[in-house]
Amino acid sequence: MKDQTRALLMKVSTATLCTALFKRGLRHQTIQDVRPLNPGLPNMVGEAFTLRYMPAREDRNRIDVFLDRNHPQRQAVEQCPPGAVLVIDSRKDARAASAGGILVARLMKRGVAGVVTDGGFRDSPDIAGYDMPAYHVRPSAPTNLTLHEAIEINGPIGCGDAPVFPGDVVVGDAEGVVVIPAHLADEIAAEATEMTAFEDFVQEKVMEGRSILGLYPPTEEQSRIDFAAWRAERAR
């Protein structure tokens, strides 16, 4: 991802990104039902690095599997590149944790941009205090071994009903998480930036008491004139 694209995506909302994606016929890029543990942080932006869980089988998921240094969950934490987002496919099952505070802390210390699962995290009060975005469905105390077996690193996954391919661009804000196909990231970032400027203008005018008719969308010429003047005044 280009530095400029990352910088632009840090300043736009997932709602605006969803509209830009919808214009291109992409309707299922929002990771459903995930919420930020630390919503006061800046946007989460990074390329997807994935971990896939499958249903656990009891004879394969005893506690001693973590003695293996090559365990896929541990390797995902150590291999996820700095600046990337670890996206975990937990089959939308939050009855057992996808990871806990120690693993998420390791990701943070390695410079990872964020982590998202369609399951739950244990040690969630600790994670909520970290200086790295984290998204999950709800807190979940049981170890992942109870229900999940980590089976594959950095392959295509589904997370919260959204398709995620390694290298896709993942953006999260206080509202949720959106996945942008890698080949569209630059143009989506540019378009969303333009949309954000116009939406900020509209919001300001609505708060002043102006009707949305003719303004949103700008079907009246005066709305377009006013927006151009607003942009020039604010260097937007």
C-alpha cells in the first residue's frame, strides 16, 4: 500500500468507504458484528494478514499443542508484518477466544496496525487499554482450544461474512471494519477523501438549518457554488 493511500484512509470513515465500494457493486465488504475495544484510537489501516480457525477436534487440541513453536496461532502472531492487520476467521463463534491479551500485546509491540476477529478476545479489559486498534464481537474467556483449531496462515478467509484476501486493505474506525480489495485501494482512498470533504460541508450547512433538498445530493447550482467556496476557504 502506498504511503499516501494509507494517509488518506486514516482520515475517512468506514461509512464513506462503504458507499464508495457500493458504487462499484461491492456490497459485502463490511466485517459484520465486530466492535472496537478501544474506540478512541485513530483509524486502523493496514494490509490483511490472515489466520483461519476450523472447528476443534478434542484429540488434536490439548493444551500441550502450544509447546510446538510452529503452532499456527503463535506463528501468525510472529509473522504478521509490521503495519499489517491480523484478520482472524473464527467462524463467527465467540464462545471461545480467538486470542488473548498476551498475544495481542505481542502484535502491538511488533508494530502491527491492528487485529480483528469475528469471534471474541479474552483479557478484553487489558486489550481495551492497548495503544493498538482491536475489534471483536464480544469478550470470551475460554481458551481458543475449546472450540477452534488454528489451521492456516495467510490464505483467503471469511471474517464476519466479508471475503478477505491477503493484501486486501483493512480499515477500521469507531463504527466498524471494512475490507477494500487491494487493486481498488488507491482509487477508493482518493474518492472517499473527496466524499468526506463534501459530507463535512453538508453537515455544516445542515447544522446551520439548511434543507437537504438540493443540497444532498447537490442538484441545485447554488449548492455546488457554495461547496466550491467552502473548499477554497478551508483549503479542502
